Amino acid sequence: MNSDKPISVLFICMGNICRSPTAEGVFRHLVHEAGLADRIEIDSAGTHAYHVNEPPDRRAQAAAQRRGFSMAGIRARRVRADDFERFDYIIAMDRDNHSLLVEQADIEHHDKIRLFLEFGSGREDEVPDPYYGGAAGFERVLDLVEDASRGLLETLKSS
């Protein structure tokens, strides 16, 4: 992190109530622990407007809280055109949302759009949507998000 300008990261899923707010909460926690809260700006959004202004899914919040992560103050919003200008990293949870973001963004912003699990240590490339499943799905999301968040933080530290 060689620049004086903070690095900005936007996490994206479909509705911005499960995966992307989980990523925002976990990543914010890790960034704070690393003493970099003043150097990294973090937000989340959805590709669809299904849940605008709603808090994260109660099951996602409960799973995160059990691991010591907070999603306090997070409210769902839809990705906006100016997000592609504003953010340095636009991190999609899955290929479908990645494709939607690439379609929406001008070509000069395509290199900012990445799959979150590119930063993880596993073989999977998508964070599965836990919305229609049970508690185990939210735990699996947290496992993947914690791993990829650590990898993303290391990437940002070395940039």
C-alpha cells in the first residue's frame, strides 16, 4: 500500500443481504485488526434491487456474530454506475454477478472486476448463495469469505 490514497473495495452479490454484507463485515474486521482501517474503504452492494435499505439476512448476521464479526449498520443497496469509477476493486461472489458487472461497466473498468475466491486458497471459484438453504450454507459462506478476505488483505498490503 504505497499510495497516500486509500484503496477502495466493493463486494457484490445479487441482493446484498447474504454474501456481500458478510464479506464486508469480515473484511472490515480483518482490516481493523491489521490497523489499516484508515487505508482501506469497504462497502457492499447487489446487482439487483430486491432488498434495498434492508439489513443483512438475520441468518447471515447470526452466523457472523457467532464468529465475532459484525454487520451493524450495513443496509442493502444496488450497485450504481459511479461505483465503477469510485472503487479500485469490485469483487463479485459468483460468475453470474461477475458477468452482470462486466456488462454494466465501461471497458476501462473491467480489470477492477474480480471473483472473490480468486483471493482464496481453495479450489472453488464461487461463493454459493445460502439464501434458500439452511444454517450450514451460511457457515460455508463464512469459511470461504474468511479465507478469501485474508488473501485479499495480503494482496492489498503488497500493492
